[in-house]
Amino acid sequence: MGSESTRWRRDEDHAPSGVDTSTPSPARIYDYMIGGKDHFAVDRAIGDKLMADNPLVRATMASNRRFLTRAVRYCAQQGVRQFLDIGTGLPTADNVHQVAARHAPGSSVVYTDNDPIVLAHARALLADETTGQGRTVIIDADLREGADLLRRPEVRDVLDLTEPVALLLVAVLHFVADADRPHDLVAALLAELPPGSHLVLTHGTGDVLPQEADEAGRAYRNASERLFLRSGPEIARFFDGVELVEPGLTWTTRWRPDPAVPEDDLPGVYAGVARTAG
């Protein structure tokens, strides 16, 4: 990441224009929990509360990130060369475009987020990098736009929707309230994608640690996005109409683990990858 973005780190006095440093941000909380540097005091306070309530939460979030790397690699191995990462969060090691470039040079990636600091950092990163791949952009967009997001010119300019796309919804749907009809949003997005596309999804749950889940929900009460953990059956509904690949819907640590990177079994975040028919 470039020197300009580095100057913003941990310093409320040098936050990018438009960034609210008084309200916790899920993207910045997540960044803090996985060892990043792009967060402020309000974010660290939530992260510390989460870790005090559940000592495994930091490892669980790191496992979520490792799952994303494996899932992108898997999609590339299936011949997918286009990736749409909605609610991407702050850049860190092994970003989607970097993983895709390693396994499928020439891949194109569209990142979306609605957090100003995510947009600023990602644009700085992409401006500094020479990836040797297809086009990679980030746009200011929200999952709640549903299929309209796919119709935006800046998306259509990069992604060819006659060819397979990997739709990445990683740790984002649990910030969408039931009132916003998240299952319908996912179904509408999938309906626009061609055969051979893939859905990559993770979602937090309170199935195993309900008390800790309740505490997490309360911790996010004053964040820019509330937390809505769902049960396994509710999460499984996001895969209606698509075919889950092995091992199905499971914990992030159990989804095609890398033997070279052993990790403990960590319940709390469901993960799955599915393929559209055709």
C-alpha cells in the first residue's frame, strides 16, 4: 500500500476526508481483529470487547480470511476468471485480485464497499500495484442494491456477464437486516449470473455459542452497521437454487483445509461455495 494510505493508520487526526472516526465500522473492527493497521480507537474498543467475551473470535475471523483465499483459488481452478467481491472490507494480505492473479492470470475483479476508508485504501493499493492481470476496480456500492448493482456501468465495463463470475459475499450478509430481505438480494444477484458462476459465502452464527453471539450483537449496536447472526438453516437458504460443492455448508476451518496450514476447528462462521447450473 502506498505512503499516502499508510499515513492514515491509527491516527484520527489524519483520517481520509469523509471518514467518521467517532462511529465504529465493521470493516475497521475486522481489520483490527485480523492484525491490520487501519482502525481507530472506537473500533479497537469493540474488538477488545469481542475478544473479552469470546477468546476465539480473533482466530475465527482470521480463519474466515483464509477460507476466502482457498475459495478464490478453487474458483480459479474451475475456470472462473471474473470475481465480484461485495462488501470487500479493508485491503490486507492475499487480496482477491492477488490470489486470482496467482492462479488465473488475466482475471478481472470488481470490489465494492460503502465505507469511505475502505474505498480510499483500496484505490491507493490498486494505484500502486502492477498486478499483471485483467482489470481490477473498486466502486462505492451496497449489497442492498441487489441486481441493480450488476447493471451499473462501472461493473459492466469490467465484467462480462455472459461468462462465469464468482460472487463473493464473505462476512457481509450478517450486516444485512431481515427487513432488507437478504435472501431475496442474493437470489436476485444469482439470477443475473450465467451458468458456471459460483457463490462464495460466509456468515456468522450463534448456533454453537449463543451467549457470545448475543454479546457480539450488543457490541455492534452502535456501529455503522448492526450485526444479525443467523442459524445454520437460515444461512443454508442463501444457497437455494445452486449446487453446493463438497464439503457443503460447514465451518470455515473445515472447508477444504490446506494441510500446510493446520488450524484448530473453530465454530462460529459458516462457509460454503456453490455453482450455478449449466
